[in-house]
Amino acid sequence: MQSWFQSTLPMKGATCAPVRMVWLRIMFQSTLPMKGATLRGGDVAIVINVSIHAPNEGSDQAIIFARQDVKPNVRVSAYWLYTHELGKDSQSAACVLENVLLWMDEQNKIEARRKLEPTLLERRLLHMVINEELNMKQIALRNHKGVTMTKMYFKRMRDRLGVITLHRLAALAVERGWVKFQEK
């Protein structure tokens, strides 16, 4: 059994995201059982979400997935968040959509900041280069990583921050205050 309700016709597309299918399973028996012959009467599960807002362009799902400025995994998480919040019945679908879009913007800001600053592990690796003057093999041993993996961490940092050499990366880390230089 499937049911949906829409109060107004949409201009382009339909609001299909909040509407869920309703499954109904009932067992029928023509005669009365004797001494517990019937195991279970049947399961009835009915979930109906009704959206009365009609978008100007497409469904709420389409609006979330149309955001090409965020990573695909963030769009999928945003849609899961949207459906979860809709199930709470505490806010309207329009309000939930607005909050999810704000959450997506916040995820963009976090990603942009991550691209401009090293992670905690990367700061520790930089500290080992700058203050402890360790080479790649020593850093790898200290962190229980392979030398190749350690070199990859530094290459990713250099690529992300737009520097070519390890020396320039170290200078940038000290300039921006990610690592404090300790004079000996």
C-alpha cells in the first residue's frame, strides 16, 4: 500500500523525498486455531510523512544533491540528516531543509579550514622536523609508520599548502604559528 498527499501542485518537480512507502502485512486464517496453532498474527508497520510545502524547483532531495560545492559524501550525509530530522515531527519540512543546508555550509567551512591548516598529526611531524631535526626514517620509526607513508604525509602537506620543498613547509609552519621553534 502506498500513500501520499500534496496540498498544492509543484511548479517543476514533485516533493517526493519526505513521502515513504507504507507496507502492510496481515496474516489471514479462515478458521480459529486450536491451542496456539497460529504463530503470530502479523506485523503492521505504517509510516507516513506528509509534506505540504511545494518547492519551486524539484524535490528536497534534489535541492540537497544539487549542491555541487560540497563533497558527495557530505551530500549523502545531509540527506540522511534531512530524513532523520523529518522523522522527529518537531519541525516543518521547509525548516528542516533550511537547517540541513546551513549544516552543509558549515561542513564546507570546516573543509576549507582543513585545507589551509595541518592536522594534529601533521603538526607533530613538522615539530619533529623543525625542533628535533629528525630525518624521515627516524620520524617513521617514532610514529610506527613506514618511511613511504611518512613521506606521503609530507607530500600531501606540501601539495595542499602549495609549497615545493620540506624546508619551505617548515618555514611556513613556523611563520603561521603551527609549530613553535625552540632554540637550543
